[in-house]
Amino acid sequence: MSAEPIVTGTIGFPRIGPRRELKFALEKFWAGESDRSQLAAAAREIRRIGWQTQAEAGMVRIPSNDFSLYDHVLDTTVMVGAVPQRYARRGEDALATYFAMARGDRQTPAMEMTKWFDTNYHYIVPEFEAHMEFRLASRKPLEEYLEARALGFETRPVVLGPVSFAMLGQAAGDRAAIAEALAEVYGHLLRELAAAGARWVQIDEPCLGLDLPSAALPLFARVYRLIANFEPRIKILLATYFSDLAENLEPALDLPVAGLHLDLVRAPRQLDAALERAPAGLKLSLGIVDGRNIWRTDLEQTLALVRKAAERLGPERLELAPSCSLLHVPVDLQYETRLDPDLRSWLAFARQKLDELASLARAAAGNTPEIAAELAENQRLLAARRASARVRDPDVRRRVAAITPAMLQRRGSFAARRGRQIPLPLLPTTTIGSFPQTPEIRRARAAWRAGKLADNDYEALLRAEIERAIRFQEEVGLDVLAHGEFERSDMVEYFGERLQGFAFTENGWVQSYGSRCVKPPLIYGDVARPRPMTVAWARFAQSLTDRPVKGMLTGPVTMLAWSFVRDDLPRDELCFQVALALRDEVRDLESAGIRVIQVDEPALREGLPLRRAARPAYLRWAVDAFRLATAAVADVTQIHTHMCYAEFGEILDAIARMDADVISMEAARSKMQVLDAFRSRGYPNDIGPGVYDIHSPRVPEIAEMEKRIGLALQVFPAERLWVNPDCGLKTRRWDEVRPALQNLVAAARRIRTALSRASRAQG
Ligand code: GLN
Ligand code: ZN
């Protein structure tokens, strides 16, 4: 005898298509090689495949409107009529306006984009203008609901909730007023969905997992009362994810909604409190399969959670779901033909996670022989992973256990090191590392990877590129040179491919934004460095010139942030493993005569936990890992680091504690606003706020960069200031980079002259 199975539901499915069909359809359309009906047809087909895949896997609650042509936050902006004035041009159709907001067009740059919580997905930041009148301006959720129904799929439409939407946007005015004004628009949407026959709607309010200002919880209550009163016929599943609701849990349970989704992978302990406090009749959607990582679920262990919940609430009040939308994991393991079979058997991509949910639902309903066999097979695979010699390297474990505080400490203080390092002019000029990755380089790499270009020929080509880059930098007169990173496809992949413990997929793509997808490496085992990774290139580059050439490495925190990380080891311990591997590389670079070594940590800020309480611990180990990687060098060796745009304010102390001799950071794009953070708190070591926005093809003028250097000089003394671009130049073209760097050097020289004139006049 088995009971009625618990309902399964995916709260969001990847929307790029099994083989990145969305990317190719979009890029064709943007290139003018297809028309809008072809784009629409491609999008429809991606949606159909998604629904069918989920239905075939036995999912009961299948989402619709989780698809987007670019970004679901931008879709919401359009849906509620919040298109900023500068895009609302006459005579233009909705699709052109949509893509203008997403990507910019001839007349208007794109809207701002930022990271979606602590993921690598980026959303288009809503902008709320004064006097914006919200209205239901697009019926995309309704259209996609009806589209699914016409295909025979009864779906649960998903929308981003009004409070989170308001909180994620930029607003001059009062966000609470915005959220309340939006409530009515949502009411209208729900009314139309109910009229069309939808019985449930999923409303995402991920902001419930954040530290909220005190006014936010009453706001949630008001907004949801408004929505629920407006349209009582449709049931709301309120979805939260990415963190613990903690103090927001009780208020969330009391909202007038029919169901609440909890992320029980990130925050399993909130289940007990939720079971305890859930008001009668409220359904709980248990987010028990990891939507943020790619490891096979421990079914036995998860089943215990499900059983506990079922005993308490009854199976009819539960739903089994991934912890968050499956948008954040690759689509299907089926396309991985070259992965090692052992490793492959430890993994579950989105498609496989559906099977896990179905298994859990069946197992919770009763124990049949088939289910017992499935669970036993799951346990066997997990045990094989635990026991595998490939995940554990005793030497690495011993080395991590033997880390001492002294290993995190440079020998001399910054003041002592500084005078002994390589002599440079005032306001030294440098770049962040990469130079243009031309189509020829990419083609050569592809041919080399495919075995169509011999190692020697590929290397000769890279050497020629490096030599050209070095000559160019000498000619324009940069002070500290870079070899250009031509041998790297990507700053994490290059190192991952040379480290033990990393693996790479063929098709493990995850959407980053719009048509952009990334293929994060998997870190499955203990990380070690079998041999030097960059030393030969660095030595070659340095042999070409008398000026210092920077050794260029990717930092341990960034290596983890942009990978799928093993779940069987604490993150800090894994980070120290990577740091030790880099420490060896740093030492080898130093021994090879490299006097300046840059260890990039662009992802340090983005790894910051969503909840404030967890941040100090993260910053402690993250900074320790950087120090472990860099502190072994002699005082004469100069350590640089680089960070891309971030809100630095909160992490200023942590950045200072990294104790890099020089930090370069993005600043030009934000009109040097990052300097404000440093104005009051200062920064003890050398610093190079970017004076050239590399994200735009525009060549910056000398005067413009002079002005930015001038702004930086109001915050930092000239003796500690460097002059450099915002970030690496690999996405730019040489005909943009050449004049831009000429101007950058000219700007630095003009200021140098002005400063020395001023000091002569004074002295
Ligand atoms: N050194 C890297 C480069 O120049 C840094 C890239 C980054 O910060 N994302 O490309
Ligand atoms: Zn950068």
C-alpha cells in the first residue's frame, strides 16, 4: 500500500535551451540574419521542450513565464510599465525597446546590469522615475500560460514579486510607495490569469532572505493583502531562495498566501521552525534538490527531511522542489560524453534533478522494490564518490593542516617593502593584464584544441603575440608591462586546466545574462599543482624587455567563485588548497626573476554572503587565502591585485588586510564614485583606480583621464597612486587599445609634469 505521492514542482527551468538555442537565435536576430518571427519561433520551441522535459520527468507543477528573451527582471519592468523615459520613443515597437534597454542602441546606452543576489546571473536594474504610472503593460505571463495550455501543459506562471522588484531597482523616491503601487498591477495580472483558468501563481520574493529594514516586513504584509484581496480566486505560492529567512520566516508564514517555498539546501534548519509555525492550510514547497550546484542529491538523507515534514503536515500540504530555479545549473548531463565516467556518475544537471525530485516523491509515498533499488544505487554512487582516491590527496590535506599564521604574513611591513621594490616614476602606468584576444588567436586556439594545429605552431604564434604586445607597451611608454594573456581563453579555465581536482564539461552552460553563457569548471577533488602553470610565458615575456613585466595569476577566491565547487569539503579549506597551489606558482615566478606579480581577485566582493552575520567569517578566510597565496615572496617582490567594480565600502578593511603592495580597481565607469568609499577611511598601500572605461569602444581623451587622475589625487597622495585602465583589454580591439593607452600615458605624464612644477614652485 502506498499513499498519494507528494506533488513535485520545479520553480524555474533553464531557458537557454538544451544546446544554447536561445543564444544562437538571439545573436542571429541581432545580426539581422533572422526576423522577429524566426526569433519568436525559436523561443517557442525552447519553451515547448522545457515543458515537455519536465512533464515527461513526472513534474506536477510546471512553471511558465520562467522563460525570458533576455532577463526576467527586465520582463517585469516591461510588464508593469516601468520603461524609463529615454527608451520610450515614439514609433518604435516593443521588441526594439526591450533590446534597447538590455543592450543599448545607437541613441541610448543600455540600462545598468548587476548580479542577481550571490549568483553569476546578471539582471537589468529597474529604474523608477518620479511620476511613473504603473499599469499592466504586457501580458507575457498570460500569453505563455495560454501557450503552454494549448500544447497540453497546465502550468503555474511565475513572476518576480513586487516588493523584491521594487527593492532591486534604483529609485529616487520611496520604494514602499512603489511596491504598493505595483500591488494593484499584480492584482490585475492575477485576475487575468484566474480568468484564463490558472489556479496557482508563483510569486518570487527572494528579498525575504536578506537583512531587511524594519519597514519592509509590514510592507510585505500590506502588499500581499492588497494582492490577495484584489483576486482571491488564484492561489499564490510565495517563493524564497538563496538564504535563510531567519527572523523573516514567521512574518512570511503569516502572509495571505497559499504556499511558501523555502530553500532547504542553503538553509535546512529553517524547516523545523516552518513546520512548527505554519498556519493551518498553508502549503510548504520544500526546496531540497540543489539548484545552485551540480552534485547528485543524497536521496536517503533528503528523504528524512521529507518524511519529517509529511508526518507533521500531511503529504497533501507539501510540494517537493529544487532549492531555487534550475536556471543556475547546466541543462542536461546527457550531452557530456567526454567526462570521466566516475565523475559523471556523481553529477546531476537540471534534467537529472527532475528525476531526483520524482524519485523522492515516489519514495516518500511508499517503499516498493523499485524504489529500494533506486535508493540503494544512489547510496552506492555517493559512497563511491566519498571513497574515490581522486577526491582525496593526503599530501594536500597534510599541507593545509600545516598552514601557520606566519605563512600569511609578508616579511616586512608595507613601508619597509616599498623602498626596496622596483624603482618607478611617480604615477606609474600599467594595464590590468590582458590585451585583445583577436579572432586569429581564438581561431588558432580552437584549431590547436582540435588537434589541427601543432603545439609548436600554436606556441610560436603566442610568442609572436607576446612580443608584439611588449614592443607596443614599450613604444607607448607604459612603466609596468603585461605579457597579454594570449594563451588564456578564460582566467579561471586556464588555471583549472592545469590544476589537479578540476574538470571541464563540454556543454555545461549556464546563463550569465541575455545570450551570454558561462561554462564553470567543476572542482571535484583536492587541488594541487602538478607543475608550473605560467612561468615559461612570464620568463619569455620578461626576456624581451628591460622594463618589469607582471606575472599574472587568478586568485583563489575567484577560482572558487566562478566554479561549481565540491560540496564535501568546507569552502575555506578548498580555498586554502587552491591558495597553496598558487603560492608555489608565485614562488616559482619570483625565482624566475619576475619582480612584479599580480593575483587577480575580481570575485572577492561577489562571494560576500547575503546575510550580514555571515560576512566577517567569509572575509576572514577569503583574505587569508589571498595572503597565503602571495605572502611567501621577498620584500623586493611587488604583489599586485585587481578587482572589478564592486561596492567596496563594506569590504574596505578586508581589502586593506589583503596587504597587496598595489591594488587596481574599476572606477572610470562609475565616474570615480568608488573614491568616495576611500575618502573617509583611506587605504594604506598603493592604489590604481581605473581611469579608462574599457567596457566601451570609445577611446578616452587625454583631458578626460587627466581629470580622473586629478580626482584620485584628491583622495590619495601622488606617491601612492598608479594610473591604469578599469580592467583587462581582452574584449577590445587593437585599434581602440592603441590610442587609448597612448592617451593614458600622456595623461599621466602631463600630471607628473604639473606636479613637479608645483613642487619646484613650492620648494
Ligand atoms: N588580468 C585579467 C585581465 O586583464 C583580469 C580580468 C578581470 O578582472 N576580470 O583580463
Ligand atoms: Zn577587472
